[in-house]
Amino acid sequence: MIVIGIETSCDETGIGIISDKKILSNVVASQEDIHSVYGGVVPELASRAHLSRIDNIFKIAIEKSGIKIEDIDLIGVTNHPGLKGSLLVGVSFACGLAYKLKKPIYFVNHLYSHIAVNFLNENIEFPALGLVISGGHTSFFYIENYINFKEIGKTLDDACGETFDKVGRILGLSFPGGPYIEKEAEKGDEKKIRFPVPSNLKDLNFSFSGLKTAVLYYVKKYGKENISDICASFQKTIVDYLCMKIKTSLKKYNVKSFLLGGGVISNQYIQRRIREILKDEVKVYIPEKNLCLDNGVMVAVMSYYLNKYGIPADENRIKVIPTK
């Protein structure tokens, strides 16, 4: 079965094509050059960029996959959560494609897809815990099987990636802040500054706004001369907090696998720390970097499993109302 996945929830235009669970193509157009000037994603500009690029990205994905458009058996598209204008572009394109090809279409949860891309690995065992760490979300899931997800924790304010971006902006770094903080942190002393770890450690919800504010107050008081130490200490504190939450999750749930996803998890320091605390507890699965960031393959994989396990495709939304 050939499945195409379309992802436009934020500022990446992604189209991925898989055959069963083999990746045929994965094409992503980033918008960092557009939004870096503003220090964050501008929704209107994001949707316009998707609109101008999606046709070409689709053509490139088809060409790289080596298939014909008519070979597509199933279409998947992210329809929530995300920026409404950006989502509209992807959903509209997918509906048009589905109508043209007379193929079923799945409207997919963006966060589930970040976890589902791990299902390309056939060794995963259930039940599992999933943690999505991205620019807009920090969410915990209890995963019974390939299609049953239960949210057991989420951010109460800023997302983890959003906090990286805001701290990056405080420090005068480019957008997105995460990769620049990670790079600066490599040169710094992570024990130099003690930032406060958020206190809500008994549940699985997250709160990052206090840590962001602590960095702001530090910079106002001491300046940015030791920027590498600030980055290293901030990064360590955020990962300490994530690791505490992960330990709490394992006390609450008996699982066989731990699945990670989202753009922030491409941070090598975060990966190393999480692998260290879980190495004697449970098997850990982390996607390759290009599959951590928003992409169409993850949507295609989620759609593939929804279809495989008999979840009906939603074809009602592509019916055309006849003109009078």
C-alpha cells in the first residue's frame, strides 16, 4: 500500500510517501529564513509560504519516490493541532488530491504522528509511553497499541521548544533558539548557574514559564557576557526537569517501550541524558533527526496504521456540493 502524508501544521511544508513501512520520499521545505527576522513564527506568513510551495513540494516528492500519482492508495493529512491558516492549506490540498484520485483520506493528529514515526521500527512493544517535545507542544501519552493514544500530561504554559526560542531571543540568538543554545552550551559550564527546577514533579504536566523568567532576571542582573554558561546551565535545568518527569511516568505506568518525538528531541544532549536514565528501565526509541522535525512521513505512517487496524477514513469532507 502506498500512502502519502501531508504536514503543514506550523512552518514546515512536508510531504512524505511510504510503501507499507518503507520510506520512498521525504521532502520538507523550512521557513526559517522567513520567520527568523521576527524571532518567531508569524502565522499569516506561514500559511502564505505553504500555499506558494506545496504544489512544488508535492511534485518533488512524487518524482523522488519513483511512483506515479495514480499509484497512491491512501492520503493522510494533519488537521490538528496547529496554526489554522497553515492547516487549512494542507487539508485543502489533501482534499483536492483525494477527490481527484477518488482515494480515501485520513485527518490525523499532529502529536500522534510524531510518536507514530517510531513505528517504522518493528521491535517496538506495547504498552508504551510517548513523549512529544516540540516547539509548540510538550505532551505525554500512554500508548496501548498502534492506534490507541491517551494523553496523560501536557504543558500548562510554554512548550519546551517555545521556551528554548524565548530564551534564545533573550540572549540575542537567532531563531529558532534551540539549535543555537545547544551549540553555545557545548562551550559552557552547565554547573555555573543554578536555575530553579519547576516544582510540579508529582504529576505529568509541564510548566516552563518560570524557568524562562529566571533566565530573563539573571540576564537583567548580570548581563550576557557568559552566554555559553547561561545556555549550558539553562539546557541542563530543562533536561533535569524532563528526566524527573520521565521517572515519575515510569512509576505510574508499567510499559515495555518509551517513544520520543518532536523537533526538540533532535537535540543530542537531551537524547543522551534521556537514554542514560532509561537504559536500565525500558527500551528507548528516537527517530532520526529528519523524522523528529515536522515531516510528511510521520503523517503517512499514522494513516497507514489507522487504515491497517480498520479505522474508517473520513471521506465526508471531500464531497462536493452540486451547483444548482
